[in-house]
Amino acid sequence: MQATVVYARPDQQWVVPVELPAGATLGEAVERSGLLRLCPELAGAALELGVFHRRCAPQAALRDGDRVEIYRPLQIDAKQARRLRAAGRDGRPKKTKGTGP
């Protein structure tokens, strides 16, 4: 069975094809990819994994042709980021230019 394991950092990305036996799991694909050795930040961490943008447990079975994605933790929640942008950098609401006189 063929699968691809992908991981990206801001400065680099990896796309690693792997050959696995039938019934292999996402976790086994990540181990076989060698990314745990290449990327020290992954070693020993509780990995968030997915297949084609769907989160899956490391014990989930793979299908031939699956793309296993290793997700980095978010630096900030998307809702919180929108709130901060809307409030401005100092936490106060942004001033908008009026269209009136």
C-alpha cells in the first residue's frame, strides 16, 4: 500500500512517500516516513494527524493512496485572532473614518 506523509514548518516542508503493509495505521506511516528523526519538535509530542484535511487518530487504518498530514499546533485560535484584529493592537475598537460632513 502506498501513502504520503506531509509536514510543513514556516521555513520548510516535507512530502514523503511511504510503502506500508495492508492494515497499517497513520502512526505507522509517520514512523516509516522518518520525519520523527528529521524534525525534533515532533519527537515525543502528541501528534495531531489527519488524512486529506480530516482529523484522525494515530490508530486509524490507512487506505492505499492516503495523504497523512501532521498538523502543527495553532499559535492562536482563529476566533481570538479575529477579535484582536477587530479591537486593534491596544484592545480598543478601531476608529473608522466617517462618510458624513
